[in-house]
Amino acid sequence: MVFSLQLEKIKRNPVTFFLVALIASGTIFCGYLSGNLVKSIAYVIAMWVCSLLIDWYALRNPSGEEIMVKKPGKETFLIALYFLLAFIFLYFRYMAPIKWEDLNVKIKLLLVPILFLFVFPLGLTITLFVLRYKLKDLGIRFSGLLIAIPVIAIIAVTGLLFAPHDFTFSTVYEEEGGLFGLLVEGFIIAGLLEEFWRFIAQTRFAAFLKNKGLGWFIATVLWALMHVPTFYNQGHSITDAFLGALSKIPLGLLWGYMTIRTKSIWPSVLVHGMNMWGLQNV
């Protein structure tokens, strides 16, 4: 039944299937170039197996009413604008020829509000409350939490089997200064804020384009591109920065798919917060 469901989705949306297949192929090719071919194949297969499991769960636990989008055109425009402003801040912070430390203080003061309003989705949250959305319309629903457990297990086991040297728990634990910092960084800054943005972005793009698949794909690609400046800052190679962003897309697609099928951000927040296996680092 699950296989039939996915085949039916492919038939209904061949463009999205082609784009996802292209990303999967690109990820495997990146793995080949970096000497991680087996790991990259295992990564892509794990994402697909997780999607099958999510579909199996969703068929047995229907998530209820559809997500409402009041003004698809206006809200999609605002999502795109907020993304652009966030990327501008990240560019000046991590990629600009002039180092952040050497920037004029006045420019910094102009840029810092962008961090809180648009990199952190405070501006987006304010906009949605002004439009009088209820919490359940923003993915704040306690549904689908159980599916997070086997998904985490599949990703963890795949990572430990095919890339045990990339297990990042101890590194992240050290960098964040202990368990509290790890929880804040993993579940709030990374998990909650990013998955909230993803949920809003993909539902708005989907409503505007009248295509859930394309909305899901576009939102995930934009989320991945947001990582380009920080990746560039790590190695100062624009090629490596874009390849690093590309390798994150399959995982981002999985997180986005969880929100589509459960109509809640919480399962993907849990999976995102527990993402310390390094499987996507190909």
C-alpha cells in the first residue's frame, strides 16, 4: 500500500520527482568526489526508507484538517523577502570581502536587527499573528510525535554503520559547553526555529503554486542555501559551500515531508534536534 501511494504521488507530480531524483544523484556524486560513495548511497537510501515509514504511519494515523493559508500570494512574497534579508545578513557576517570585525559600527547596527527579525523568524512570527493565525495553523499541533522515534533510530543506525567516525555528539557537546547548550542549540535554535520556518515556507509556496510537492522542494532548497555563507566561512571555497548545502537537501526534504504528513512541526523538531550522526556530511 505504501509503495502504491508513493508511485501515485510520482505520477501526479513528475516534476518534483525529477528534482528530488536530481538532488539524490547529486548527493551521491558529491559522495563519490569526496571518497564517501558508500556513505552517500546509504544516506539517500535511509532518507527514502524513512519516507516509507512516515507514509505507513500517516496512513494509519490521519492528521486531520488541512493547513489554512489565508493570503498565498502576499505571504509567499513575504517569505521570499524575509529569506533575502536573512541571506544578506549572513553574507555580510560570513562571506563579505570585509570581515565582520572590520565593518563600520553603523553598518553593524543596521544589520543586527535583521538577525533577530529574519534569520531568527521573529518577523515571520509577528506577521502571522497580525494575520490572526491560530497556533494549529502554524504547525503547533501535538500529532505524529511517535514517528520521530523510529526515524531517529534509522538515521542513527545508518550513520553508525556507514560513518561511525562522523558521529558528532562529543564535538557538539564540547562546542556548546555541555548538555544545556546542546539542548538549546539542537532543539531550539536549530530544531524549533528552522522547522517552524520550513513549515510556514513550504505551506505558503504550496498554496501559491497549487502544488504541495514543489512547495516542499523549494522551501527545502532555500533552507539549504541559507547554510552557504557559514559553509563558506569554514573553508573559503564557494564550490565546497554549495556542495555542502546540496548534501543537506535530502535530510531537509525528510524533515519537511514529516511536517506535510503529520501537519505538525514537532516530529521534525525532535528528529532535527537529535541530528548528531553526521550522515549528511558527504
